[in-house]
Amino acid sequence: MGRLVVVSNRVALPGAASAGGLAVALLAALEETGGLWFGWSGKIDPQESGRMHEREHGRIRFVTVDLSKRDHDDYYNGFANRTLWPLLHFRVDLVDYSRETYAAYRRVNALFAEKLAPLLRDDDIVWIHDYHMIPMAKLLRELGVRCRLGFFLHVPMPSSDLLAALPQHQRLFEGLSSYDLIGFQTERDLERFQDYVRLFGRGRVIAHGVLETERGRRLRAGAFPISIDTGYVASLATAAVGKASVKRLATSLSGRALAIGVDRLDYSKGLPERFRAFGRFLQRHPEHRGKLTYLQIAPVSRGEVAEYQQLRGELEQLAGHINGSHAEPDWTPVRYVNRNYPHASLMGFYRLARVGLVTPLRDGMNLVAKEFVAAQDPDDPGVLVLSSFAGAARELGRGALLVNPYDLDGVADAIAAAMEMPLSERQARWQAMMDHLREHDITAWRRSFLAALRAG
């Protein structure tokens, strides 16, 4: 069995800040066969892109590449996050396209391919991650790379009509045809991609998950829902109950129930709609006033981008309006916090919560939903209120209260239903979700994808 080579925009270097669940899973896979992790170094070179850095840790070799400020601004902040991110989250109205940033996206991917190709062996298994790297397989093939290449899209795949609105969409997405296996979060994402191939990609759908390009090349695609380290999250949450930060939060609630949302500050997360829905809950269900505190943790990301600055201001106004309308001297309905917390503390916060609010307008998966479930106390679990537009809804629909995040009354009523749900029903719903998450954890995810990629 050949080495595993992971390619991603960011690399989980040894000794860096604590890695997330995805990084831990990929590092475990790399250790099994020995391997290489390749990507951007996280460093900006004042002169030009291309300086390489190498280090080894155990059986893993880490190779990273510096980018110039211009390349980083145009490739990452530009085309990847101002063009592809909104497009892939169904927000064509926010797509900022320019030929210059598209050229930078191609240029940086070509640079990565040029640096990576000499490091590869014919029996390697290469796993490339996310929308930053869509063209990589085609560029590697042009450099003579013959090993198996897999790609996983962590974000949603929008409808073919939306993809076709992007200038150069055929050139961009034809790069996917050079992969041997393309992985999506859900079957619905796979279906949308197959529609694109058939309607705009000049290819054919031979069978479900088997595609043929205009030139006759066949490739496979499938749904591989990403997950969490379920057992670890559960044990972390159990231990976190004793943490000072968790005890302080519990004390501050003064016996009231807690509703919690934890989201990166991003327009895809549906935070203004969620705030309005909570305000609607207080109006429609006055019997619960003073009994539930909503904590929204929303660390700032891409704070220099105008859309994100506008979003932050809107949320501050909404929180102020709700609190001004409903607060009592001893109760503030909404607590809105723009900062990061350690992972262990968040798991402890989840365990305290009676209601988990995960209501994105669109999300590839949303692992917060899965972490909230895994963190619950089996004897007294909270209730997950989950957007039907999150990939996680396909797996957790039997236990969560599914909502349309645009339906403010529906979300408000779901919060009330969660507050009023009998313990026996809460336990049954939680058990159904937890059983699924124990069987389909992040180790099962990466093993199923790599087995499919190796199978040819």
C-alpha cells in the first residue's frame, strides 16, 4: 500500500495550536502508511511566492509553500472566498468575480502543483481538500502525475444553474474530471454535481456515481458525510463540567435553561434570521420569558471584508433590540459574544444547554450539530434545533427538530417545543442520533473515502 498524500490550503503542522477533529483524523491516516501533508505555510513572503519549508514528525513529512501578499489576497481572500465561497453557498448576489482574481487562483494552484509533483510516487494515494484546490488534479496530470487522485468538497454543491452563472465555470469545473474520485457531503450534493456534468459539463452520467467526460474519461463520485470523533467529544464534555468557565456559565444562568449557538461569523450561518426567530419566540411564547437565555458565540472571521463588518453590526443591533424589548433587571435574553473559546470549554457549554440552535441558511455539513449531540448528558439531554439546509440534517433528522431557517415562526415554535419536550422523548431522540454518530464517526469517514479511492 502506497503512501497517503494530503493536500489542503492549510496544514496542521506539529506543535501548532491544538488541531481540530479533521486534522486529527488526517494525521492518524498519514501515520498508518507514512505520508506527506502539503499546502500553504500560512506565511506571507514580502517578495514572491514559492519558498518551501519541510519538516518531519514520526512517519509524516510536512511540506509547505509561502505565498506573496498579492497571491494570497487574490487567490485566497479574492477568488476562493469572495467568488467561490458565496457561489457554493447559493449566494450569487454576493459573488465578486474578476478575471484578475481568477487568474491568481489558477496561478497559485499551478504553483502548488509544480512544487508537489516532484514529491509524488506512482503508488501514492493523493487526497486533495476543498474549493481552494479544485484545479489541482488537472494541473498535476499535465505534469505527468499518474497516481490516484481524490478530491473532497467540504462545502455544499449548488444547483447547476447557479454554477453556470460563474464566468469560466466550464474551465474551472472541468478540472474535477481529472480526479479518480470526488467526494461530497450528501447525496443531494452528488445529484447536483451529476446534473451539472450532464447539463453544462458536456459529460454523461453512466450510472449513479459513475461519470464520463466529453473525452471519454470515466471517474467516480460519491457521498461521504464528514463526522466527528464521537467518543472523544463525549468524554471531553463529561470532563468539562468541572472546568471553571463552564461552572461560571452555569452559575450565571441562575437556574434558567440555556440555548446555545456556536458559529463562525459568516452570512451562510443564518445568524440574523436566528436572532429574529428568538425574538419571535419571546413574543409568541410569553410563558417562557425569563426562563431561557440564548448564548450566541460567533468568533469574527474575515473581519476586513465589508459584508462581514455589516453582518457584525446587524447582529449587535438585533441583540440590543431584543434585550431592550424583553430584558428584566435580573435577566438578559441574548448574550452575544465575538470571541473564541477552547474546544473543551465549548463542549462543556453544549452539555449545559437545553437547546442547541444550528440554523444555517446553507451548510455542507455543520459539525457543531454533531458535537452538540455527542456532548449531551445521556440522563438529561438537550434538544437540537437544526436547519433542513445543513448537510447534518440528512443524518440527524430522526432526532433533531428540523426547521426552515427562513420561517421565523417555525423556528420560534421549535424552540418552544424543545423547552416543553418530556424527558423520555428527549432521551429517545438523543439516543437515535448518538447511535448513528458512534457508528459513523470521523475515523469511519476517512476510511470509507480512502477505501473507495484505493479501490479504483
